[in-house]
Amino acid sequence: MLKHNLHIWIWIDYMLTLTYSADILVLLHGVLRTLCRGLPQYLAEAHPWRQSTDARFLAALGRLIADQRHYAGRTAEAIAGRGGRPDPGTFPLEYASINDLSLDFMKDKIIAQLHEDYATLTGAARRLADQRDLHELVEEIVGNYRGHLEMLEEGGRRKAEGG
């Protein structure tokens, strides 16, 4: 009887471990999707009909896009390292409706999207608190996002003030 109970507990522990690992992969895929399929990456690939007249904003957006791609690579490696298959999914269909808009018009929408992404990433970091390596990676991504948000928002304020 004791041996039978031990097998049951081992099986339960195994199933809980599988579920926990699947949850971690779901979180990591959410981070990957945020990095790869957000509005900045869409705009990098879709090429809006008119470039921005704000060179600082364009430069800041370019740095954000490059950093997202860098962190997407690191996140994909973390997924593969845990036996998953990195798949960022597709861009939201709603993005197709913005193809004819200029980047100048899109600034507020980009910043609003980054705030949503920041909240998503912060939540993922919190949920990965007991996975030190993953927590550190996502916290690094969160810090990077915070810096980009501050730069883009500051540039927008400066432009609105006529500077």
C-alpha cells in the first residue's frame, strides 16, 4: 500500500511539474508576442505612407524596435531552452486599418500601446518571480520598456510645447 501511494504522489508531482512548465511557456510566449507583434514592430514592417517629421521620435522608435528584436531573440532562446517552440503568432488584424496613417498621427497610439505592453510585461515578471533567470530577463525587458516610454513621452511633450 505504501509503495502504491508513493507512485501516486510521484505521478501527481510529475503532473504538477508539467502544468507549471506549461504555464511558464505560456507566460514566455506572451512576452514574445508582446515584443514581436506590437504596434512598433508592425509599423517597422508596414512602412506607413508618410514618415514622421519628428526626427527624435523616429530615432527613439528605431531604438525601441531594435531592442524589442534583441529581447525577442533572448525570449525565444528561453522558450526553446525549456522545450518549447517559439511562436510569436501573427499581428492583430486591427493593425491593417492603420496602414494609411502617418507616424505623426500614430504617436499617441504607439505610446498608449507601449503602456499596455508595459503592464503585460510587468505582470509576467511578477508571475515569474520564482524562476530567477526568467524573472531577471523579463525585469530587464520591463526596465528597457520604461526607458523607451519615458523617452517617447518626453519627446512628445517637448514637441507639443514647441521645442
